[in-house]
Amino acid sequence: MLDGLKVIELATYIAAPGAGGVLADWGADVIKVEAPEGDPIRAMFETIAANVVGNPVFDMDNRGKRGIVLDIRKPEGREALLRLVREADIFLTNTRPGALRRARLDWDSLKGENPRLIYASVTGYGLEGAEVDRPGFDIAAFWARAGVAHLTTVKGHEPFPIRTGMGDHVTSLATVSAILAAVVERSRTGVGRLVEASLIRTGVYSVASDMAIQLRFGRIASTRPRKGAMDPIANFFRTADGRWLGIVPRRGGKDWTDLVRALGRPELASDPRYASARSRRENAEPLVEALDEAFAALSFEQAAKALDDNDFVWSPVQTAAEVTADPQAQAAGCFVHVPDGADGYRAPASPARFPGAGLEPRGPAPSLGQHTDAVLAEAGFGADEIAALRASGAAA
């Protein structure tokens, strides 16, 4: 899909490399530029003292890329990067704006080097305001600062941490969208542009329905526990064999009467405490307890059949292991095979599919500096120039 699009990625950790990873999956030539010490996420499992072989977190967002090492703190390394940028379509970075300005690798500096360049900036807090250089991982900028953690925390409970890379990958998708919009614009104008995504902005967007209510009405309902739910049947219930499932009722009262009939508790429909949506909300605790009792009398398979027979919107609450074995997740394209040596491995897919395009990851993540010589040679560097860069420590 993106064959012929060249991306220079000067980025670390997850949000920006995740965007580069999607572009690589879709066919772009993504050249990952690392400092001699490498992307810090390469050492993730070392820093948490996990005794494992391999790093699937790094591999996930960097598969199919070509990797080079340039030390842009050295003049020769910066000049080598500029030579790559002059021939690129996209420059993707999450280096802090102040550091980029000091290195003269900011948008204002690079747009003159390559007028067709699309410059994609990924930051914690955006490119304007007093906090443009504040560091921002997703647990800080996306989860905590953008309000997602507070909205997600059940009332009366303590906040809890986000899962690895969750907010980062939302930001990756926003970045890919912005880049490809700019590619379309450039096809008309012939001129590149600056595009930006930030963790705080994508965090706000991820809870935009709630934020829209907050902005319009000046308040927002808290996340309530199961027995205090605004709609008691929009909830999670446990079956006799200990499995959880979630129900999403449609608007209107039909799902209420269908549910209690399917569960073998039709008398609940005539109980005056549950006669309307308002009364069900006001009596949520005894209603949830009654539904808990009804589900606890059924096996998961019995409950699933009852819900399916009545065309309910529902789903099992699955573990990560169960998802990886779910045949429907496989059919939906959620997992791909990454070629790596004789065997390869299974990994999460990029988030969209192009039927008929035959897109699969082209290979594993690069080792540190794996393609330095080849990429520099393609950019016109002679063997002596590459040797000099290596001797100076500007390349490796």
C-alpha cells in the first residue's frame, strides 16, 4: 500500500515508533535511526529485572524496519542524517522540541532542506505552551493528565496504572492518520508540512464522549461499581463456572424484558421497582443482585445460548491467553506471522486490514545498527565516507 514511501524515524520508546511500525507493515521503507546506546526500550525487560529471552515490546513496534546508528551529537552524524532527510518523504520523531531546535533538526530547520518533507512530531503535551519540553510517557500525559485515569477509576477506589503502551498506541494511530492526510495533501500541492500528535490530545480524544458532556453540561458522571450502575443491565455478570460476561443493552426497554425472560426470571419484569429505566437505576443494587443470582444458576454455555437466542449484544470477558486462541480474533486478522530466520513468530497485527493487498510484516525488528552501511550506501555515501563516520563514532 505504501511502497515507495521513505520514512526516517528518529524516535524512541513506543508512540512514535508504533506509528513507524504501522507504516512499515503497510509497505513503507522505514529507517530507524538510533543513538549508539540504542533505543532505551530495547532494555525494557532488563530494567524490570525480568529473566526472559527476547523483547516482544520492542519487536512489536519496530518489525520490518531497517536500523542504523548515527550519533547526531557529532557534526558528522547530524550531516549524515540530513543527507537521509533530503531524500525522504517523512521525518518522524518524538525527540523533545527543545533538543531538536538545538540540533537544528526542528521543522523550521528541515523544511528548507526538503520542501516535500512531511515532518511528524509526537510529544507528550504538544508544540505550544509552557510545557512543550515536559517529558510525557502515556501513563503521565495520556492516562493521568488527560483525565482518562480519573474517568476510568471506579468511584471510591484508587487510580490504577495503564497497561503497557495502551495510550502510546492510540497516539501511534493518530500519528499515522496525520501523516497519511499530509501525503494526500502533498499529492496536490507538491509541498510537505508539519503534523503533530500528542499524548494529551489523543488521551482527551479517547474519552471524547465524556469530555463532550463535560464541556456542554459542566459535569460528568463518575464510573460506578457494578451494583451502582446507571443502567444495571449494562454490566458484567459471572456464571456458575466462574466466567464473566458483559452485556450491552440497546436503548429502550425491550432488552430488559427479553433478558429476564431468557434468564428464567420473568417475574422481575412485573416488579414495580424495575418498571422503568429510572426505577431500575434507583434500585440498581437489588436488581444487580437478582441478576447475579440468575446468572450464577447457569453455566457459561447456557448463558451464552440464552443471550444469543435473544440477539443480545454481549461478550465474554477474556484473558489475553484466551484472546490469542480465539478463532474469531484470528479470522478478524488480529494476529500475524513475523518472518524471522527459519521459523518466525506470531504477533499482534496492525489495526486495519486491506483485503487482497497481502500485507504481512516483512521481517523482524533490526538489531542495533544492522543496516547502517547499506542505508548510507544507498544515500550516496562512499565506502571511505562510511569508514570515516565509523572511525569518528558518528556511525556504528
